[in-house]
Amino acid sequence: MQEFLQHVVNGLLTGGGFALAALGLTLIFGVLNIVNFAHGAFYALGAYVALSFMGRTGLGYFLALVVSMVVVGAFASALDPLIFRRLRGKGELPTIIASMGLSLIMVDGIRLLWGAAPQYLESPYVTEVIRLGSIIINGQLALVFVVALLLVGALYLFIEKTWMGLQIRMLAQDEVAAQLMGVNIHRTAAATWAISGALTAAAGVLVLPVFALNPFVGDSAGLTSFAVVIFGGVGSVLGTVLAGFVLAIGQSLAEGYLISGITEIVAFTLMILVLILRPKGLLGKGA
Amino acid sequence: MQTTVAQDAKTAISERARKSTRSSLLAIAVLALVIFAIPVFVGDSPYLMQVAVTTLFFAALAQSLNLVMGFAGVVSFAQAAFYGIGAYTSALIALHFGVGFWGGFVAALLMTFTLAIVLGLPTLRLGGPYLAIATIGLQVIIQSVLLRWTSLTNGPAGINNIVAPTLFGIQIRQGVSYYLMVAVWLLAIIVLLYRISRTRLGYELLATREAEGAALAIGVPVSRLRIAIFALSAALAGGTGSLYAHYIGSIDPYVFDLTLSATVLVMVLLGGRASIIGVTIGAAILTLLPEYLQAVSNYRMVLYGAGMVILTLFFPKGLAGLAILRRSIGRGTRTEPGGGVAGVDA
């Protein structure tokens, strides 16, 4: 029982990271109707930017988190005029291929810039341990959970309460109508990309101190994010968060009781099952 | 009078179709001639023959993707996975059941065909980007299984000592004879694709790709068609994988990764989706380029990625869209308002 609880708690904490990583993907999918196959690369890039920032300036982990969000956010927003704006209205095939190409450029670009050898992103909380009765909680995982919930809350308020958030919602509902109501499509799209990039970078900076960094570290995170988004329902923020937790707890249990190293198999088997049984996901509005 | 006009139009159309068929057939004949002539010039050099066989493997794999992506408009990132399953199935069946290459080859075809139907059933019906996502998942899962199911696949070490094929009692080893065998397989795929493009099935696929709703409305069984083509494409990749395994003699899971899938995808994009000759040329260029430009090889994935982005943005029709090549390659494609490709060319 105690072991079971430990697995559930670990899953719950990791779930915050899963949710945060997947939010940016569901946002781009829901608002711009783009399946971003370069999503995992944002996650890796975020961690590497933080690594370089801390290495060059000697400044702390939290500042690195903020800087990484800003840098990757700016990078992501530049992608809209460079690539994705040009492909709008040309069907999904071109954006799938272009974003896959972007992913190759980014992942291999990271390898060329930072090298392929494993590196470590230092966080003061990795060695911290919190004890709740007989359950042991890693300090970094606790941090992931707390910051993820804060960022999800901030995103929710931004989307619901601000003018830009309203424009994003309008664009998600109906592009033509939004345009007629005076929404600047280009600026809104760029803002959506920026938010997506920043959130995903944050997920990378938060989760990766627990593991080692390598250029391909985002691949698995990107794939898990796809599973989370489909599981939760495309375009649904709440569904994505919920799915992130469910999937993380499920994986933690599977790793604990079955065999280790089957994270992706669990995630994708679940995803394909969801596609068969409930294509619109947990809280999605339609396939 | 009207009937005469209609008849004139009909004659003109069928005349055009006959001409385009003739020029496409001619293009395929020239391609076959080139493929079979290569050993005459480089047959003495084992290295050059190895490069030539590799080119054929890539061309066959690219054509298998061309079928599902170019003709049916479905992006698959799992082509390397089916290639790998074909290779492993064939090697293991030949090893454990003593049925030799041919038994393994047939098993590889059946295995990949069946697996693609099982995996395609839930995902292909949904349309949209779900299949693309599912194929990436599939690619990752399959590689993961090949790595971890050690009792069957021998894990990261892979399988060694795969038997060479025997034909009419003669063992076919690396070199010219194996080249000819793969060349026959490639040409069989090309002829199959060409046949499909000229039949009702080809036009139905085209309709499915260009306007799914309209195709459904006129009674094209869109999802069944997609699943059939997906499975056929997987089987072609699987057969190619079988040929590869028995050629190279030892396989490991790292060969059949997402990078290989992406490489093959760029070959199809460069050649021009649905262009049979174009894709063959695209595959040849992208196999030979890294072979001879060693400086390029460190930047290969960045360049492939850039190729995917640039081709999509600026040259959606690939080599087949270039005016100079268009005449020699065959009938030109009709340009769509959205910049897409129409028409299936040989």
C-alpha cells in the first residue's frame, strides 16, 4: 500500500510537468489548427538555454527559468512569420512536414551547438527531500508540481481575462469572423506561438534537472505531449491538464509494477486506445 | 452538331491520355535501362556496387512511401518501422524455421500488411493529423520493442548471420547478382505504382487526396481505400526490409529509426509527391550526396530538416515541378489554387 501511494504521488507530481509540456501543443493545435511536430524541440531548447545562461552568468536557477521562457517564446513567435503564416490555408500536410523539418533542424542544431554528450542542468532542489509520513517527495518534483499549477492558472487567467486572450479565443473559434471583428490574426498567432514556446521551455527547465540533458531529450517529451493532448481532447486546457495527471500516474504505476523503460509504449498504447474508443478525448468538443 | 463536338472532345482527351501514357511508359523504360546498365559500368568495384545497391534500397523505400503519401495524401513517419519489421520478420523466420530467404520474404510481406491494417483501422478513419501522430508513435513503439524484447530480437546487439537468398540453387551474395535482384523488386514496385495510377483506383485515390468530401459524395470508399493503400505501402516497405536484411547479413534496431523515416520522406518531397520518376531521382540524389560530400554528413539532419521546410514553402512539387525536367519526366501537373499538386505522373 505504501509503495502504491509512493508511485501515485510520484505520478501526480510528474503530471504537473506533463500537463505543462502538453499545454503549448494543445494551444497551437486548438487555436491555429497546426500540429507542431517540433514541440519536443522547444522543450529541449528551453533546458539548453537555461544551462547556457547559468553557465555564462553564474546567476540562479529561477532567473534562468524566466530567461529561457522569454528566449524560447521569442524564437517560437518568430516562426509564425517565417514559416507557418505562409502555409496557412494550404491544408495540413505542408504544416506537418514543415514542423517535422523544423524539429530536425532544432534537435540537430542543439547537437551542433551544445554537443551530444549528456550535460546536467543544476537546480538547488534536486537534492532536497520532503517526507510526508512514509512517503518521500523529491524537492524538484514538488517544485515542478507547484510552478506548473501556477503557470496553468496564469494561462487560464490570461486567456479568460485579457484582451489578447479574448482575441486568441476568437481566432480559435472562427478565423474569418475574428478577422471581421478587427482581430489582428498575425499578431494573435505570433502571441499564441510565444505562449506555447514559453510554457514548453518552462516545462523543460523544470523537469530536466531530474534527468540528464541530451539533444534528443525532447523527442520523448514531445511524443508524450501528443499522447496527453489526444487523451485530454484537442484544444481543451482543462482536459490536457487532467490527462497529464492521469497519464503520469498510470506511467508511474506501470513502471513500478511492470517493467521499466516502457514509458512511451504505455503512453502510445493508451493514446491509440483513446483514438479508438473516444476520439474527442476526455473533455474535447469533437474530433 | 453537339454530338460531334462531344466526340471530338472525347477523341482529343483519349489521344492526350494515350500520348501521356506512351511518354510515361517511355520514361519508365529509360529508367529500367539505366538501372540495369549501371552494373556494366561499375560492376568491377565492390564499393560502387554497394553504393548502387543502397541507392536501390532507398529508392524502393521512397516509392513505398510515395504510394501512401503521394497518391493517398497520408503522411506516414513509420516507413522505417515497417522496413524494420520486414527485416526482423524475414531474418527471424528464416533463422528459426529454416525456410530460407523466400519464406522470410513472404512472411515479411504478410506481417507488415497485416500489422498496417490492424494499426490503420482505428487511426486512418479519423483522418486529419491523427495518423501522422499515430505513425510517429508507432515508429517509437516498434523501435522500443525491437530494443527491449531481447528474447526474440536479441536487443541492441541485433541479429547476425542472416542467410543469403538462393535462386535456382545458386546463392545470391553481395555484388552484381544481389543488385539485379533488388533492381527487379524496385521495378516491380514502380510498375505497380504506375498501374495503380492509371486505373480507377488511382483516380479514386487522387479524388480522396484532393477533395475528401467530394470523393465520399460520389461513392469513393475513402477510409477503406486509405487502409488498403497504407497496408500495401507497409508491405512494400516490409519486402524491401527483408531484401535489406538478407543483403547486409546483420541488423540492429538503431537502423530503423525516425531519422530514416524522415530521410525517406525528404526523398519523396524532393522528387515530387506522386511522381514515380521524380522520387527515384530524389532518392538517388539524397543517397549519393552524403556518400560523396563527407563534409555534409555532420550537418545531414539539419540539411534534411531545412530541405523539408524549404521544399514545402517554395517547391511543393519537388523536382517534378521544375519546368526543365517536366517534359522529360512526363505529363505536367495541373497547378491547384492552393499551390498543391494535382495529377499523378509517372
